[in-house]
Amino acid sequence: MAESPCGFPISDYFSSFASNFKNPFPILRSFSFHHHRHLRPSLRTLVNLFAEEPKRPKLVLYTTSLRGIRRTFEDCCAVRAILRGLRVAVDERDVSMDVSFRIELQSLLGKGRPLALPQVFIENRWLGGVEEICQMNEAGELGRRLEGVAAQDPTFVCDGCGGARFVPCSYCHGSQKVFVEKEGRKRRCDECNENGLVRCLHCCS
């Protein structure tokens, strides 16, 4: 009887080959989903884990992207860089992009305080302006004050808005006007701000 290159009968060689062809991955099968179904957490378990996780406070930065006042713009950039270096998630609210942010900030500061930028809040609790943030950062206190705040990779860039935090309104496409068929005329869009923009839902929700 002819022998295979391995030194045993060819019939046995092809028999072994056919057996392996029918079951080409005998080892991998032992690691399949069907054999370890008990290791996969159920959907309800995952939902409960997320529900039980404590909600982290939100860090809000009121700033401006306008360069009309150079000192203010540079202060905003400095505070933004400090917070980014501490790897915390920042909800940046540009008062030059939405007038409602300016009204909101004035309400938080109160009538007796000037509307200076930038301003940093943890939820609705004031943390400081540029002087306070820089002083706390130099003293090493800022990191301690931000413990428990949600973290974020400083290199993160939103796919929805590219970091602008605003996108054109999907109703009026930025024109600020929508046509009302019942009235037979156009009216001001209620979904966007004075610039025809809405906040990006991907990174500002």
C-alpha cells in the first residue's frame, strides 16, 4: 500500500483530511458563543449597570469665538487649554453664536456682577473666571476641584459638527424662515437661534 509523505498509508491520510474538512475549526468551536453563552451579560444587566452609575456633574464654559476684543479672546483660549489639559469634558457655550447663552450667563452671575468672559461653572455653581482658573491651576488646586467631573479625551473631535458645537437647522436649513401651508406665508423658524443654527446633538446633548 502506498504511503503518504508523512509515513502512514494514503487511505488514512485522506481519511484524516476529510475529517478535518468537515470540521476545520474544532478548537475554535469551543470558544464560540454557543458554548459560553453564560459569559455574556444580558441587555437588562447592561442597562442596570448604566442606570446605577452615578451621574457626573457637567463642566460648563461660557466663552466667545469673536476676536474683536483681543484680551477676551486670548483669555477664553487660555482657559479652554487649561481645561483640555486636565482631560475633562467641557460643555462650551459660545455667547457670540447664541444670544440665549448670554442671557443664561447673566442670570447665573446676577445683576450685580459684570458680564466678563470666560466663566466656568460646575452645573450651576460658579467656579471662576480667567484669573481664578489660572490661579487654581498654578497652585495645583484646580485638578482637585474638578474631581468627579466627566472626563474626555482632549483629542476628541465630534463627527457631527467638527468641534463647532452648532449645525445648520434641519427645518429651515439656516434661513430662519419656514413656510406655513395653512397660513400661506413664511414665518420665523422656532427651532433655531438668530443665526439659523442649532446645537449639535452628538456632542452637546
